[in-house]
Amino acid sequence: MIDKSKIQKILEGYDPKELTIATVCSHSSLQIFHGARKEGFKTLGICLGQPPKFYDAFPLAKPDTFLSLDGYGALLDESDQLVEENAIVVPHGSLVEYLGTDKFENMPVPTFGNRRSLAWESDREMEREWLLKAGIDLPMRFATPEEIDRPVIVKYHGAKGGKGFFISKSKGEYLSKVDSSQRHTIQEFILGTRYYIHYFYSPIRSSGYTLSKGILEMLGIDRRVESNADEIFRIGSMDELEAAGIFPSFVVTGNIPLVLRESLLPKAFELGERVVEASLDLFGGMIGPFCLETIVTDDLKFKVFEISARIVAGTNVFISGSPYSDLIEEDLSNGKRIAQEISLARDQGRLSEIIS
């Protein structure tokens, strides 16, 4: 990983009045650009080839300028141009997936948040270590297919938007579906309601739901709409579908907003608090937006099956605010909240605390 001192030296050469917020033109870029503009920042979109035409349809979220590349790997070669623009890159799932964790960690451009957190997110073993240290209730994991004695979900490593996940009810079914050349985990399949909780951790604010350092906010909750998994059972039972060669798939195609029953909010905040405190001990702290992907069972207990240590696409349903963020500030999106954190850190001379 690039040495933080090198990033801080680059940051010291920036004009604080001319900062530019940059990100890849995908995933949650519309709200990132929109929020940055509302907070008075210039914006830069990173894209392949010609700038995407669809931004013309959304003028309030269209980047001021574009950096066009032949491939995302070229982003490292074009880093000087980003530095010339006083750019701070905001990472999201597409950027990390397209660029790769190793290249992202070594990108010589100031980046919002602690880039070490993306390594802990993308490696399933490290992710589990993190959540267990936080005292989080996790689904059972199976080390070998011989241990499978109940329905399981198999997940390949990395941020892939649900692509390649599959469910198996037995060892034989697992062996018939798995791509053993890819790193993966075998996890107990939990029945319940899925809640993807959007948090924001600020190490530099002091008013709110306080932690050992900084504050924790909850900005919204969504549930993912997955290719055919939500609708497949309308046309038959599992046995009938499998006989016809039809299987559930979990590729994320969209998101819908949700709210929790209010009595569960203290538990939701406790989960977020534990995860942040563990991150501070393990790798210096996760900064900014993150998401706990949870299931609430019928006895009203949370099971956490994954963490995303950056902004998630489910926040896109709340570009004009959520039922929760509106109780902090009206029209507060995750993208705007990121821009606010950068603005506050700049004004307080504390950019080094939120940039890596």
C-alpha cells in the first residue's frame, strides 16, 4: 500500500479552496457529484472512452469535467492529472472492482476514507475476523463441503454485486455448482428479512451518537432487488424449478427503501458502534460511509452476513434524504454527507484525518 506520508505530502500541495471531488462514473456517482456540488466543490468524472451521455439528462449531477481512460488500469498512469485538479477520489464498489484492491491501495492520489478498510472488506477471512472481534452475531460458516448439513449460500470474494452467489442444500449440490478455482466461503443461509443499514462514521465531529472517537450516524436503510431471486418462486416450487433447469440468481438490479420498527434502532446503532470500534483497533478506523448487510429473524435478532466499508448503491434511493437522514438535516444524501465531511475537515485543517 502507498505510504500515507506520500499522500499527505501531495495533499499539502493542494489549494484548499480549489478541491475537486472525483469518482468513477458508475455505482453511486450521481449522488456523489450532486452532493459535492451542493457543498460547493468542483467535480470530476472518471470514465472509459467518451463521457457517458446519460449525465446530460441529470444536469445537477453532471461532473464539471471528465477524465477519459482506455482502461481503468490506466488510472494509475493518469494520477498526475488528478493531482493537478486537486482531486480527492471517493471510492465506491465499482471503482474497487474495476481497478482491483491492490491497484486501488497504491493509487498515488488522495482518497476519502481509510483505504485499508477496503482490503478488510474484500477478503472474506479478514472480514470475518473484523466482525467477530466486534462481537457480531454471524451466520455459521462451513470450512469444508462435508460439514454442510443445512441450506447454505456460497459467496465468492470481492465486490461483485451479488454475481456468482448461489444456494445449495447439500454437499452434492454444492459440488455441482461451485467454481473451485475462485476463493469463496460457504455460509449458513438465514431465513428472515434483509436490511442493508447505511451508516456514516465521522472521526472529527463530536455532537451526536458519540463513540470513543467521533460520532456514528444512520442515514438510511434499503433492500436489494436481485435479478430473479425475489420473483422466481412465483412460477413453481424449488424442486419444480430445478427440474426445469431454473435456479435463483442474486445479481443486484436495483434497490428499495425500508425502515426498521423503532424498537430495533438501539440494536442497529449498537451493531454499527461495535464495528467502528473494532476497526479502530484493527486498522486505524473505517472513515465515512459503510453498510452492514443484515437479516432480522422472526425473534427480532440481527444476523450480520456482510459489511461494505464504503458507500453502497442502496443509498441511491435517498438522494433527497431518507426518513432517518431527514431527522439530522433535510435532503441529506450519503454523497452530500461525504462532501460535508471533506469541507469540515478542510476548514478545521484536519484533512489528514479523513484522507489516505
